[in-house]
Amino acid sequence: MRICFVTSGSLDDYARKYADPTADVVCLGFQALGEVSYERELRGETGLFEDVAILSKEQGGVVVCGCFTDARGIRRKSVVVAEKGKILGVSDMCFRIDGGDFRCGAGIKIFETGAGKLGIVVAEDLYFPRVFETLSACGAELALCVFEQLDGSLEQTLMRAHAFLYGVPVCICSYGYAQAADIGGKLRFASPKNACLYDFTREQEYHLVEIRQRGFYRRKKSGF
């Protein structure tokens, strides 16, 4: 699977200057769409989601794009996913930290695409291990995180740790930087370049993990 990370510029900028037909998945950061109002989209005043769908049709593959959605004043960090001209869905950030400006959504999503099962991680959801545990348990082949701007090495450390602990390769597309880790927790790709390409290899390892713990007590049934 070839992934193109677009770390700066708008959706139109990528379509005009950098479009690469060899990419199976194009992942764009939050700067690509900016603010998206559901009301204006439904009234036909804007067509930002349509632009994402059109780009996916032109690419002949999958487009994953960050944005800030507004549903009647309720703002969320979101990621829209489209494939070959069709919007597959929108995934919202599930966790809100200390009453931030953006509200939390509901549900962790995996999108079945021609490129594979893509688990979407939205912004600060990267900080919560249960997101990656859920994606792993539900069969995601790749965890693709769209982040705003990295804070030093913290996000890279978490990316590598989640990939190792839950056996799912993790990629991050943020403003000005893209990176990826394999299931061994090793950094496989990192680049500050815009529209940079990464050839992702699927990896799946299964191991039997056992633990002894107290609880689940049931009385033995007496004979009849």
C-alpha cells in the first residue's frame, strides 16, 4: 500500500500541484479543508466533502482528510474518508481533554477499503491506548492518525508504543511532518516534506497471552 502524506497546503493545492496517481491512500492534515459547516454543506452553499470525494475519484483510491466540523455551533475535530468518488464516512475525535474548544464525538471507526482496513485516529485520541486496543481487536490493518501539530517527540513515542503493544502499524500525518511505526515499535518512516510517499507493508502477528487473576468465581454444582 502506497500512502501519500500531505502535510501543508489545501486540498486544491494538492490536486493542482502534487497529485500522485500511484498512491493508494492520500492522507491530508487539518489544514487541507479547515472549517466545514454541516448546515452549509447540506444547503449546497459549500461542497468541501464533495471535493474530497472528487479527489478520491480522480486518484482512483482512498482519500483521508482532516477538518474541523461545525454542527449548529458544536465544533469537533473530524476526519472524512472517501474512496473512488464516494464518501465512506466521517470519524470524530472521541476524547475531550480538560474542556477544550472541540467537543467529543462517539465511536471509533474502521473503514473497509480497497487498500485495506483503515482504522482512523483523530487528533488527541492518539493519547488514549484504548483507541488502539479497540482498533486492534476489531481487525484494523493500519491505524492512520490525522494530528494538528506535533509536540516534540511525545507523539512519536506514543505512536511506536501503540504499534508495539497492540500489533497495528501506526502512521501520523500532521502539519509539517509525517511518520510511521511498524508492529515492532520501530520508526520506519519520517519526513518533513509535503506530499511525501511511504510504501506500507501489511504486518499481522498473533500470540497467545495468558494471565492468572482473581474473580469470575462460580460455585460447583452439586450432583442430582
